Amino acid sequence: MKLAFVGTLVLALFAAAPDALACTCITPGPACQAFWKTDAVFDATVERIEPTSHQERLGSSDREFTFPEKLVHLDVRKAWKGVSEGPLDVVTAADGPACGYDFKPGGRYLVFAFKNPATGRWVVSSCSATMPFDGSGEAANFLASLAEPTPGGRIFGSVTSDSPTFNAEQTPVRQNIEARVRLLGDGRERSAVSTGGRFEFSRLAPGPYRLELQLPDGYTTYQTTRTVDVASDRSCSAEDFWLTPAGRLTGHVLDATGHPAERVRIEATTPDARAHPVYGLPMIAANTDSYGDFEIHGLPPGRYIVGVNLADLPSHYAPIGRTLYPSDGSEGTILTLGTGQSLDLGAWKLPPPLPVVTLTGLVVWQDGTPAAGAYVGAWDRTGNPVATARGAGGDKADAEGRFSIELRQGRVYTFSVRDKASKLVPIAAPRVETGPGPLDPIRIVIRQLPPR
């Protein structure tokens, strides 16, 4: 029990750090699985919620950190484990990114709580199996079965695949996969087929089991075998297998000088793929290693083109213009990939990076005052791009409003300006086409007076 609590607490504490973006959890599984790993399980109604906090040292730090929390006053209607009926207080982190559970005043919940061994407090997080509850459903059926004759343990799950798509929305296609699953344990061997993507083994004695997936043709996964512990003759374990298409494209990339091209992003998409205004061009990509080798995996069967900078947005990080394999000036070779096929493109030599062209300029307010500290951003508008995210670098203006931006030869650019407060301001600025020669300085005028 202590290990389960510590794992949940550590996740919550790390998620509470200022730089964290979201709570990360280990899935607790359904009620019949989480019940045996939780200190207390009970049906309760929220009476009221109060803000609170606690201080704690992390690791070897001498500094105490303050963690905001919520103190949740509950009325326990029925308890199956760890507590008694009546008033009970639990704590949870103050918000979702810190793994706090979003209790609502007056709400009824099936609560899975852990006891902090250091403080004696009951703790609930969004990483637990806690859920809104009305006394019905699968969880209620399991809890009711605790008073019935022993049914035996269960191991069940799904076999599914998320195949990438190359439409503008880039929404993966989820499929239920039919595959054979083997279970070894308790001196027996059982097998089942995931009909409609689902499989189940029931009436299992407590103890360790070995679950094996027979990988179907055309798919791969990071793990086909796992050990499952059936904690009780009433417990369950949800074991889902997530598969990906096994198609692969590999190759060896050389730079323009004939040396291995290291850390170059190689991209694959379909010949008819179209860019989304926000998400850009749908693709699957991989970087070359120190030897210039790459492997793009997880590809379903279909027709593909392979290239560098398919979105046609050259920059410091992608200095080569849009190039399609085999870099012979054509629209690119269309590659046909069969189910689970691995296709090696061999050696592929890239063209040289586009030459850098430096643009200098002056950004001023409407009255001619230098816009010191304003940020001037360049946007690549070459051709007729659909995607709106076409940022191509920028520079912060100095005290006299001067800026300098490295652009690429043979491109078309427009510009935007943000003031010191990072607010986008209206401007008058030229459209710049970069040729082989040096660029004349430009003047950008902000169409408003400077702030007082």
C-alpha cells in the first residue's frame, strides 16, 4: 500500500512544480483492479471544499516548498475498505495539472484513497480510480460481488491499432485487431482470440501469470509479453495491447559534399496529402543518426513520397529547400509500401543548403520614434502555402530601432511586429523577395503612436 501511495504522491509533487505542463499518471485500471492496490474504497458525497496547503522538502533540498491543496469534507455513505461510514476529510492537489481530483460540492463519488504514512491524512488524486458514482455500473457490480461466492479472478483487455492518416485533420484511424492471446499460469495454458478486439480469461486462481500476444502480420508493438499478478480470486487486471503498422522506410543520407548527413529530418507523406492551415502538412518523420542512416517506422500500407523540408520552410534548423527523394529535380519517386514491408532507399545525396541572405532594417512608430525593443518577425510566403505557421526567424530592435534577420536566398517574406509587451501591432512593411545579391535595408512603420 505504501508503495502505491508514494508513487501517486511523487507524481503529484512533480506535477506541482512550476515548469510542469500536465499531470502524468499510471492508469489505475477498473475498480476490480484498483481495489486491491488502494488503502480505502468508499461511496461518499461532498459536503464542502476548503483551500489549504502543506509544506514539504523535496529530495535533499534544504528549502521547503508550499503545495496548494483542497481539503474535501465528505460524508461516507458506504465503505468497502479502510474507513467507516460517516464524516471523513481527504486532501487533493489544488488543480488538475498537479494531479488534483476535481471534486464538486454536492457530488457523489466512488473514492479510492491512499493514506499518507507520514501525516496520516487520506489523499485522493486524479491518478486514482476515483469516479462520479450513482450506485450502478461495472464498478457497483464488482463491489456487490464481494459479498457473493468466489467467482475467480479475471484478466481481460483489448488489441487495437491506431494507424496514422494523411488527411488534413491528421486523425488516426483506430481499428480492433483480431489476434491470439495466450495465458500461462496456475499450471495451465489457456488461449483466446480477441474477437472485436476484446479478450478475456476468467475463473483464475490468485497468483502470477504470463500473458503473451501472438503479433498479427503487418503490426508491431513495444511489448508482446507481460507478467500479470491476480491479487485475489475476486480481482481483475485490464491489459490492453496497442499495435502500430509495421511498415518501414530506411536509407542512408549524404550531404552535398558526399559526407554522412547527421541530424537531418527525413519526412514521409502521401503524394496527395494536403496541408492543414494550423497543423501543417501531415507526415511521419525521423532524424538521421551520426552515420547518416534513418528509419521511418509505423507506416501503414500505401503510396509515399520521401523528402526533406516537405513544408517548404527553410530556416537555420532546416537550411535545405524542399527536396524530394531522389533529388533529381523531379516531383519525387512514389514508393509503394506493402503490409508490414520494410523498404530500403539506399544512398541519397542531398542538395546544398540555401545561401543565407541578411536583411537589415529600421522599425519606427508612426511619429518616427524608434521602436526600441520591438520584435520583428519574418514570415516565409514563397509559393502559395496553405499553412499559417510560416515563421522564419526574427530579431529584437535595438535602442535606435535597428534589426537584422538572416533569411534564405530565393524566397519571399512578409513581416510582423510585437511591442515590448509582446502585443501584435499593425504595421506598414514591404514584401521582400531575396535574390542572389545583397538586400537593401527596409523600413517598417508601426501604425500607431508610441505608448506614453
